[in-house]
Amino acid sequence: MKKLFFVLQFTLFLLFNFFLLITAYQLLSAPGAMKRLGYNEPKYNNKEDYDPALSRLNTINKVSAYCDSLYAEKTYTDNTIKFEESYPILAANVVRQRFYHGYSLYGFSNNFMAMMLEHISTEGLSAIVIPDDILEYPYAACSQQSIVLMEILKRKGFSSRKVGFKGKKGGHFCYEVYYNGAWHFYDTDMEPDVAVLNAYNHPGIDYLSRNPNILLAAYHQYPKETVLDIFTHYSYGKVNTFAAPRAIIFQKITKVLSYFTWLLFLLLFIFARRKYLRYSRQHVRNNRIHFPRLQPGTASIYYPNYSA
């Protein structure tokens, strides 16, 4: 047992230092700095509607405050603007300019545990779904942009739902928001022509799929086959339900573990160390030199003298 606990304490000490170093690295890394082996960060293609100045909006609160300020400015000059109709369009336009396309993923700098578990489990576990963490990056995928917008609109009292697309050659992820007694479809990632959609009062995907001419006009920058393959095969998510409920729980747990796993290994090391020292003391006691106990005898003066 002594040898076992010696090896165990040595292993736990190495693991404690390893996770402590990674935690320190996470704390010292700049927000939004993705550090992953074998992954090239997405680059802006100079075609999307992207404004790098909006990178300063790195939390949901900041994006909401910015949208509020734009809305207040619009209503100041035109008091006929209706909140229900204009705010979703305004918020979608802000997020559309806030990101360019690309998956934001966790890495060594912010949630290495999610990244490591992804390699041994399900692909996509490190694709960020926590809204504030998504906003640490200048790029986001369709699902991530929709998650951010749905969170903003939820705070303003709007009902929303995700819209998932699964065509034969590709998939997509968007959302719809409910106002004026109907659902309205928004897509900030593939960036359809807003003027076309506004001309039809930003209809829902059900109406658009039944009117492919509107779809093709809105997504005129994409091949006809791609548009019809993706946007005519859709499904709805539950109303006012987070788009990735299991993923967000997983990522919140792994974020905590990424910063505090070192503490677990420290406690285990202390336990193993105490066990090792206890077995060491027992070994020392069991291996002491034992001297024979001398029995009391009779002094020689009491023995009779023998003469030759």
C-alpha cells in the first residue's frame, strides 16, 4: 500500500500542477482568444455586412443597451414608429453587423474541459451556446447568432422560436419572433435582402416556403438549388425555449470545472500524501531494531566456591 500511495500522490501532484497552469493561462488570456490545436479561426471575407466597431458590444446587456439607444433615436425623430414592428428588425440589423460567419468554439483560453470532452465524446460540444461567451468573438455561426438575438428579444418581452432547416445537401438555423398576431422570420447569418422581406412585412418561413419566388429574391446571392433545398425543409422549436438547453448546462458545468479542477486534485493529493505518510510511519515502527530482554540472574557471590 505504501508504494501505491507513493505513486498516487506523485500522479496527483502532477495533475494538480497541470490544471493549475491551465487555469492561470485562462485567467491571463485575452477574452475571445481561441487557442485550439488544428483549428483555423474564421476570417472576414469582405462581403458580409460586418462592422468591426461593434465588437465592443461583448455582452447581451451592452447589445441591448445599444439597440435601445438606436430605437430611442428613431422614435425621437418619428413618434409614429411602433415598438413591436421596429425593434426586432433593428436588433436583427445590429447582430447582422456585429458578426461575420464562423463557428466560435471553446479552447484552452476559456473552457478547455469542453474542448477535451468533445474529442472523446460528441462533436460540437465546444460550439459556444452561452450568449455572453458568443459575444466575445467577432464571428458566429447561424445558430449562435440566432441564440444571441432570441436572448435580446426575450428580455424585451417578445416570444420567439428557433427554425431548423435540414435539406439534402445542407442545414441552417434561424428564428422567428411573434408580433402583430403573426410569426416573422429572421436570418442574420445568410443575410437575405431585408428590403424584399420588409416589402412582405417580414413573413414567417411557412409563407416564404409556399412562395419560392420571394425566397429566391431575398436570397439572390445564393444558387437557386441551394435556397430551395434548405428553406423548404424546416421544423420549429418550442416557443420561448432556449435553443440548446442541454448544451448550455454542459458548458456551464465544464466552465466551472475548467477553473477549479486543480482544487479537486489538490485535495486528493493531500489525502494520498497523508495516507502515504501514515504507512511510512507504520513501516518505521515495524522495522525497529529489537534487543532481547535480559532476564535478572543471581550474582556470583551466591554461588558456592569449588576447589580443585
